[in-house]
Amino acid sequence: MWLYLAALVGLYHLLRWYRERQVVSHLRDKYIFITGCDSGFGNLLARQLDLQGLRVLAACLTEKGAQQLRKQTSDRLETVILDVTKTESIAAATQWVKEHVGDRVLLVGLWGLVNNAGISIPTAPNEWLTKQDFMKILDVNLLGVIEVTLSLLPLVRKARGRVVNVSSVMGRISLFGGGYCVSKYGVEAFSDSLRRELSHFGVKVAMIEPGVFSTNITNMEAFSQSFRTAWDQASPEVKELYGETFVPTFLESLETLKPRWSKNLSLVTNCMEHALTACHPRTRYSCGWDAKLFYLPMSYMPTFLVDFMAYWSSPRPAQALQLDLRGLRVLAACLTEKGAQQLRKQTSDRLETVIPDVTRTESIAAATQWVEECLGAEIHLDFFYHPGKPPLSTNIPTGVFPILGTFTCQA
Ligand SMILES: NC(=O)c1ccc[n+]([C@@H]2O[C@H](COP(=O)([O-])OP(=O)(O)OC[C@H]3O[C@@H](n4cnc5c(N)ncnc54)[C@H](OP(=O)(O)O)[C@@H]3O)[C@@H](O)[C@H]2O)c1
């Protein structure tokens, strides 16, 4: 039975692999229009498709970006200046594309439209931001995508071509405040309805959902500056709630994640290329290991679990409701007596401290005995949180969360 099942799964993947390898013909005659080609994925995709011999119409935000791209590519690649937030700029670029994809009698159409242009700042906790901050991102990432698509759609339909919208894993799971996740959820919704409508006309719509990659959009310097600006504009009440240490703590925690961000941008551009050139493109492409193994599986988890993971893994505002403040009896383990003293000063008499070193078995044994004495006969331990490795010894049934550490409950 299991053997048949494995054989069926193997056959399915083999067929899928074969099907996905079929490439459309006459690629050298096909025009592809890409937005946001100054840097990052758009820039690499333009160069990649140019090398493959496709006719790339690359839209850049700045003349400098356009010049640099032209220097690195063949004469076939042409550039135009486009700001996706400006209707007149989109109209002018559409006219320019029309002139390139054929004269009025023999219009071959636009094979591919790649909506790639995007920004990510200002990003900060929602309460620090204004409506204008949200609009700034939505204007580029969502309304820009919609207006460019509506404007170029007649040309794409003519070619029975492809629309490739660059979304993000943050369009599947919203892990931080500000307009970015909102915009990417919007791109997903727009793409889903567009795909269904355009299927009647032979046009295919694909979504690209990258994880986190090192590009200008994830530049830490720009991000830190924008985060601090958002903090500066926050109301005194909000500042008091979050506390002065929130900004440095948050930025430090982000800095520790930075080495894990992928530098291999071709993981994304290869997906874009497949969406444009394969006979049977996928509807969604998740690009990068973090997207495939972490964010996407997380997006399918029950919401309460995702909330729990986000709650424990993100920095806490200074005046967040704390367990001691909530009236729970907290047994707090600190590594040093100094840390324990400071904590006792800030909390009620209910909170008690112990000093175990979690790398030493005898220290853990002593702490366990202390916990047992504190609990007494009739009281039980409801909740155990350990931010690192699982405990070396405990009588309590243990479940291990890979991200959060260990969480145990009395049965
Ligand atoms: N990097 C990631 O981790 C990641 C993850 C998921 C999704 N994405 C998405 O991938 C897309 C490309 O981002 P990227 O990572 O390649 O970053 P990037 O290097 O900053 O590329 C974004 C491009 O969009 C351009 N742009 C910005 N505002 C524009 C406007 N108003 N009109 C036209 N073009 C504009 C930028 O021009 P300038 O360079 O001149 O500013 C730049 O060329 C974005 O949609 C982003 O949301 C990125």
C-alpha cells in the first residue's frame, strides 16, 4: 500500500517536472516589460532575459539606473523612465510600449508584464504611523501594480501573454506593521481575481512570493532611519508605552537576522523567468528556503499559534502587560544575582527568583528542587518558558517549539 502511494507521488512529481520543462517557442520575438529595473530583482531579471535573447523593455525610476542597465546589456534592451505612482508617467510608458511592440496594423502585443517595482518603508508598529505612511507604500506596491496592469492589459491580451506580479511571503502572513504586508495581501487578492478573469482570454497570471533577500529594499541603514523617524513622530503616549529601549532592541534583533537573508537573487529571477517562458507556469512561486520552509508553512498554521510565536519572538513594549502585573505567580530564573536583584526591585513580592546556569546539570537539579519547594503539594506549574535549549532535567512533560524554545504544560 505504502509502496503504491510512494510510486504515485513519484509519478506525479515526474509528470509535473516534465510538464514544467516545456518552454514557449519564438522567445526571441517576445517583448517583456519590467517595472523597477534600477536595482534588485528587476535589474537582474532584465539582464537575465536580455542574455536569453528576449526583447526587454525595462522601466527604471531614474535616468541613472536606466543608463547603468543599458551599459550592461545588449542593444536589444531598451529603457523608459517610469514612476508607477504617477498616472501621466504610466500613460507615457504605455504609449512607448505600444510603439515598440508593433505598428498599429500589425500589433504583436506584449508577451510579458512584470510588476516588480516596490518599496518597504516606512515600516514600524502600526500605532507609530500615519495614514500618509500607509498611502506611500500602497501607492507604489498596490495601486502602482493595478494602474500599470490596467493600462497595459490590452497589449498583453493581444499577445495572450503573461502578467507576473511580485508579491511576497508577507502577502501570505503579516508579521509586522505598516503598509508593506497590507500592500502585498492586496497584490495577492488583485492577482487572484485577475487570473480568473483573464483565463477566458488565454492570459496567465503568476505571483512571485520571495522570502527575505538582501537588496535595497531590505537595506538596514534605510530601514533603521525610517524606523527612528516613525518613532520621532509617534505621540508622547505611544512613546511612553513602548519605552526608549524598544527601538534599539528591535533594530538589534533585526540585525541578528540579517546574515540569514539570501544574497542569491537568481532564486527569484529564475522563478520570474519560468513564469514568463514556461508553457505551463505555476500560479504561485515561493522563492528562497525561508519562504518554503518557514514562512509558507507558518501561513498554514492556526492563527493562535502564529500569534503565539510572534508574541514570544518579538521585542516587548516597556509597558506591555507582564505576567507579574497580571497577577500570576512568577518563578523567574536569572543567570546572575545582579539581574535577579534588578528584576525583584521592578516587580511585586509574588515574583521569586533563582540563579540556575542552564548548561550545568547540578544547577538545574537545584533549581528544580527549588521550584518543587515553591510549588508545595497542592499547587501545580501551569507554564514553563525556556528561550534556548530544552531543559536537561525536569519532571514536566515537554514539547519543543523549534523557534521559541521549550514550552511545557501540566497535563
Ligand atoms: N528583497 C526582498 O527581500 C523582497 C522580498 C519579497 C518581495 N520583494 C519584492 O520584490 C520587488 C523588488 O524589490 P527588490 O528587493 O528588488 O528591491 P529594490 O532593489 O529596491 O527594487 C525595487 C525597485 O523599484 C523601484 N521603484 C521604487 N519606487 C518606484 C516607483 N514609484 N516607480 C517605479 N519604480 C520604483 C526602485 O527604484 P530605485 O532603486 O531607483 O529606488 C527599484 O528599482 C518589490 O516589489 C518587493 O516588494 C522583495
